[in-house]
Amino acid sequence: MKTVLICLLSFFTTPLFAQGIRPDPERIAKHVNKLASDKMKGRGTGSRENKKASEYVARAFKKYSLAPRGTTGYYQPFTAKIRRVVVPDSIRETRNVIGFLDNQAPYTIIIGAHFDHLGMGMQGSSKAEKPEGQIHNGADDNASGVAGLLELARYFSENGVKESCNFLFIAFGAEELGLVGSRYFVNNPTIPLNQVNFMSNMDMIGRYDPARGVGIGGFGTASEWPAVFEGVKGDAKFFTDKAGSGGSDHGSFYTKNIPVLFFHTGGHDDYHKPTDDPAKVDSKAEAAILNIEIAIIENAMKLPRLTFSEVK
């Protein structure tokens, strides 16, 4: 009878525990609704709201007991310049937000997503006909990616496992101005780059189309990726692409000969427009995408350090 009770307890408690730490659609929606609300005014680089977004990420990192690994606590300040349009305040101060999960391992996995967007449409890149003065909420681009970043930080810090790699979680600033935050980091790293295993980037993972699936770039940047991906499946469909460069922050790491992955659900009619709103983000599908990313990361940690491959 005692054995039966133990088995029943194991049956009921283990799934509940697993469910508690796995990426959760409600938490994803909460992060997206906060970061992409009208009150955040599009999180334009240099704005008060952009600073608030960085503080939101830092508070989450602290909640998950990540160690500060910026140059000023969780923050790595830098200067970004607007080049796409002529504006009187083209030089803007911003920062990356960096938290470290120390597993006392020799190598570190970097997980990243950019937290900035186009603000009130006056820094260039908007696809709207008359963008100036309109709030560009950037729910998919890239509140969805930041929500993913925070959920992965929560998962790996609370899963009760001392992983074989450390984790560095980075919310990049000024991506929309030309990958400025990630370029600044790789040229001023707060951990040695020769200790990085690989980098995984999330940029626009909130508009899942079941007919397309989520694209995972960087498949050609390490000779081990095919073995790592073998057997990975989930509730979301995915396909791979070899390219390691591209228009998001993983490209900065690829230039430093670091293997990368890039999760992206594809373009849509609301891209860089004021209509990229929170209600259009599919948080349930995003949670499924994050579970696939977790499976890939956990498979990669079963192997020695990945070997960088240039994609030709």
C-alpha cells in the first residue's frame, strides 16, 4: 500500500512541478502586455520608457536570483547614434541588461533578445505612411522575444538542476539602430568570449503561423547542430536555416566565431508599424516554441563545447 501511495504521489506531483517551471502562456502575455502597452510609448532608444523597460528586465533577473554581470550592476551602459533619419537628439544613452546564472561550469551559453523598438516613430525604420507621433508598440518586435528571455531565465534558474553550462541572459538595447547593443557587448564583453559555448537569440517569436512554423537560423554555424536537433519535437512546427548572420543580434556573435541560433516566426503586415499590438501575439504558441528551444539547449549541453563553422 505504501508503494502505491508513493507512486500516486509521484504521478501527481511531478507533472505539476514540471508545469510550474515550464514556459507559461499567461506569464508570456503578462510580459508582452507590460512592455508593449501604450504607456511604454514604443520603448524608443534613449526614452524614459526604454529605461523603464530595462528596469523591468533587471527586476526579473533579480527575482530569479541571477547575478549582475553588467558594468554597473545588471546594466551595461553605452551610447547609440540614430543614423537613419536626421533628428536633433541623434546621440542617445541606453544600456544592455545582463544577468548571470553561475553553475561553476567552464563554458557559458548566452541567451538574448532586444528590448527596444521604434518609439513614437521618429528614429527611422517605420513602415507606416506617417509614423511621426504614433506609438509603435513592438509587441512581436520584440516584447515577444523579451518575454521568451525572461521565461528561459526563470526556467533554468528554478528547474533544480545544476547544468553543465553557465547561462548569461542579455536584453540588448538599440537593436533597431543597427544591432548597436549586441555589437557593443561583443566588443566589450563582461565574460571572456572564449568561454562562450553558443548564443541563442529570439527576435519576433510571437506570431506563429502553423503553415510556416518557427524558423531556427544558425543551423550551419556548428558542426554539432544536426546531432543536437535530432529527435527534437514539440507542439510547434519548426524548420532550420544555415545562415548565422542576419538582421538581429545573433549576427554580432557570429562575427566573433561563436555558434548561434536564431528563433523567428516570420514577417507580417504589422512589422514596424503602430499596429504591432499585444493582442496579436500568440502566447500559447510562443510557450511551445520556448519548450523546443529548451530541448535544443539541453541536448547541446550533453555534448562538449560546440565547434564553430563558417556558413558559406
